[in-house]
Amino acid sequence: MTLQLTNVNLSYPDGDAGRVYAIRDASLTVEPGKVTALTGPSGCGKSSVLAVAGTLIRPDSGSVEIDGVQVGEMSERDRARIRREQIGFVFQNDNLLPDLTVEEQVLLAVHLRGERPSRHREEARELLADVGLAGQERKLPGQLSGGMRQRVNIARALMGPRRVLLIDEPTSALDQARGRAIVELIVRLSRERDLAALLVTHDLATLDVGGTDGADSLIRMLDGELFAQVPVG
């Protein structure tokens, strides 16, 4: 499914100054099987773009579409359903629960959809194997390295019929080698699963934009505005 933001604006109250804009007239398109990287200085609005794309925040104006369906103006109930069924989130902090095993972390996504986790155990194990964690199913987060915890985070985001993947600074706590491996994993899974992936990062060294295992395009953001969505290769 294609993810498309068109002429999106998002602002917040700012006391006597009126309103401050987090996003200004922003448009972007992420095609299925592609990874678009979004970069820019802290505070420029990158996380706000992810929140709008993920239907967590309703923009002041503009449209948010997933596969041609306008989702930005849906009711909160319908937007929550879209998030559960179609959108996977990989947050900067892995947010793993300390008392749940690796397998249970991934199955938590099923539980939140109101389904029985036991019916999806094999799917969860296959997904963990796909992210390089075969044999780690019964370990707790405290027994894992930072790179392994991020792989659990990715697996949890992909559990279910996902069509859009939104990733926020996945390499910020990793060294360059592990960070590069995580980006390569995100790219591979997005292509294999035909996901539209939007990746926010400061870490340009891990992107390899246009490379075989790298992001497909790069957008730069400054003061709420998007610049140059450049496909490479």
C-alpha cells in the first residue's frame, strides 16, 4: 500500500505568539516495497511527520492516505483500527516489557488486536527467525544486546497484516556496525513484505541511500518543511 501525505500542516498553540508550526505544507509519497529516509536537525518536525503518517495526530489541514484511502480525517476509533491492522511502529526506545519473553513481546501485538496469542505462536516464531532471533524466543529483554532488542522491536511491529512501517531513530543507541545491520534488516523486510516504510534518522552513515541494501530515497527536513525527495538508482 502506498503512503501519501499531501500539503499537510500541523501547528500547536504558543501562548501570545499564536501558533508554532511543526509541519508546513508537507507532501511525500512512499511506495510499497520502498524505504524513504527522513533526516534533519532535532526539533525540525520529523517525529511529527511520523505521528501524522501513523494517524496518532490529526493534522490541521492536508490529507493522509494509505492505498488511496483518506485516513487522516477518520474517527479516533477507525484510526485506532487502522493502526492495529495496517501500521507497524518501530520506536526509538524499544519499550520491551522486562518480564515478558521475546516471543511474548511479539505476541503482545496479537493480544492488543483482541485475538488469542496461542493461535499465532508459529507466526511469531517464524517472524523472529526472519529477524535473526531463532532460538531466542524464551529469553527476557535483560538477556539481550541492544541490537537484539531492536530486532525484537522490529518483529513486534511486523506482527500481523502490516502495510506501512514507521521507524523512529532505530540506530540511535547502537554502534555503526550494528546500526547498519538494523537498517539493512528494515530494507530487506520492507522489500520482501511489500511495505511502505518511512524511516526517521540522524544517522546518515547507516543509510547507504540507493545502495543494494540501503534506503531508496532521502528527504531532508528543516523548520517543518520537507526538501528533495530524491530516488536513487
